[in-house]
Amino acid sequence: MPPSKPEKLRLLTLNICVHLPGGRNAYNIALVKNSSAGVFALFVIGFGLSDISNAGLCVLLVLLALPLSVIVAQPCSMFLSAVIFALKRDQFSEFKKERIDMLFDEGILQQYDVITVQELYGGWFVGSRYYQNYMKDVCKKAGLGYSCFAGRPKLPRILFDQGLAIFSRHPIMRSKRHVFSRQSIWDYMFVSRASLYAEVAVGDSGIAHVFTLHTAPSLDDMKKRTKLASLLAERVPTVRVQGSELFKFIGEMVKGGEGGEGRTGVTVVMGDFNIRAGEGDYNYFSENLGSEYGLVDITKKKDGGWDSTFGVNDKNGKPVETLLTSPGLRGKPQTLDFIFTDAKPLQESRVLLLENKDESTRDKFQCVSDHLGLESVVEVTVDGRTKR
């Protein structure tokens, strides 16, 4: 019997930026701040109306109320956002459904065999998984009939789940998530950073071990985003701790644990690493993925550079996307998304702007996401592995 021909595996990864109400755009950011101030003001008024005569105790209670107000602010803002969204959708919407629809209507989903997404968030409460289910249905319509998600939120994160999903044209034989044990101060009460794995059966007997992830921004990166971060310190960057757990997770899934003989198959790790290309945290990931598993960053260009995947500008130097990108990050191109693999690439990876070309709605949303998509095509042979 002649050997099976190698299979092509067309890959796409995209941070889709589908948050729950109150999550992302400029209006909602302001609403979170106002909710914080409002909740805190209620505490202060309550203390003022009480019969507390001890000034020291009053100050102590106010200080205790401050962190509580921050914790309560996000649920309040989400509820208020949902109400206002229902009343004035066109003014305050993030156009989640329309952005997902665009992926199908423009024939984007139909071009790929495996798609990984980040920031496709759900939660605990009823209806919070609506867009995850909607994306699943749209992908099915595009022929990507197999999928897996990273599951419900993990306490003490009570608002968002991990936001990770893998959609495949080929059968998913097994899947597993790993929620990182260390979360940054920015994420601790709200969202869990994690990695999601799927074993994908390709063709007659090929195997692709697909990982997607969304790690925390480094403190150095956060210092470039907000002055508050300059007050903090990290002995070991959270993103590197999460990276070390990722390396172990890959070993458990692909090699069968420490000392395991390993399984056949190509390995692909792709997603939003939240690390800047070529800088220290990137080198940490690149060196460890390379030395431990032979994975190479196929998004790196022949000239040694990378195409930007976030905060890009148009030919006139203006930000391409403004609805979803935080104001402080607009017009500041960065490369945060990567594809590492031991498979043979069959074409150079490309970034995809995924612009909204409909002039009637372009003033409402400019792109599918604040991140660009990242695509590549790799080869999978009969036993799953090809030598580079």
C-alpha cells in the first residue's frame, strides 16, 4: 500500500476581542471608572449618615471600602452597560455579532482547517456564553464542525472565563485546558490566563497537537500603558511564570509527561502571547520552546523582523482601529501574536487586517478585532511529523 501523501494544515489565530458588556470600548472604560467612583461615594455617604463618632474608625472603614468598591465596580458597570446597550445599541455597541458574521460573510473562516481564538469570553451567569455559542455555530456553517473551549471561570476570577477556543475542520480527538497558577494583579479578580490544547486528527493518520494561549502582559509592558504599574514590582515576571507552566503543559500533552516517549504529530503553539517581538520575554519563550520541543517562530520574517499584529496605522499614519483599541494604545504598532511549530511551513506566515469594507457600517466598527489575524500553512505527513 503506497504511503499517504502529506496533508496541508491551514492555520489562523486571532484575538477576537469579544468581551462581555462593560469590557472594552471607550464608553465602557469610562463607565467602569464612574461605577468605581459611584460605589465608593455610596460608602462614604453611608458612613457620613451613620452615628460613628470615632474618626479613626471611619477612616479605616473608608479604606476597607475602597478595594470592595473596585471589586463591585466591574459587575455594576457590566449590568449598566447591558441596560444601556439594549436602549442605545448603535451608540454604545461593540458590534460583536456583526464582527463574527463578517468572518463568515467575507469567506475568511472557510479558508482554514484550524482556527484558534482568544478573548472569546463567557462567564458564570445565564446568557454569558451567547457569543461563544454563536461563534461555534458560525464556524460549523463554514465547515469547522469540531471545537473545544477552555471552560467556565476559575475562582476567584468570577467575571470572565479564559476566553480560549479552537475550531477545526478535522476531528478533535481530545482536549484539555491549563489555567496558569499565577495571575497578574490586573487579572486576579476578573479573568484567568490559560492555555488550551487539542489533538487534531489530520487526514488518514496525521496528528497535529494544537495549543493556543493568552498570557498576561509583562509589568514592563504595563508600565508603558499605565502610570499605576510604575508603583508595582515583580521579582519574576508573571508572563515568564506562565510560560514555564506552558512548557510543562506542552510536555504533558505531547510527550506524555516527564520521561515519556512522546506521541507522533506536529506541534503548533499559536495565540496572543502578550510579549513584544524581539524583547526579553519573547526571547525567553522562543529559547525554551526551541530547546525543549524544537519549535520555531514561523512568523519571523527572513529579514529578522515581524509584521505588527496590534495597534497598526493606515498609510496616512492614523490608527486603523478605534472602537476596540484602548485610547492609550492606538497608533502604537506592536507584535504580540505568534505561531511556533516544528512542522514544515509551506508558505510564509501573513498578518490579516480583516477590515470592515462596508461603508455603511465602517464608522461603527473598522475591523473584526483590535488584533490582526495571523495565518500560515504547515505540512503534516502520515505519522504527523515532518523534518524541517
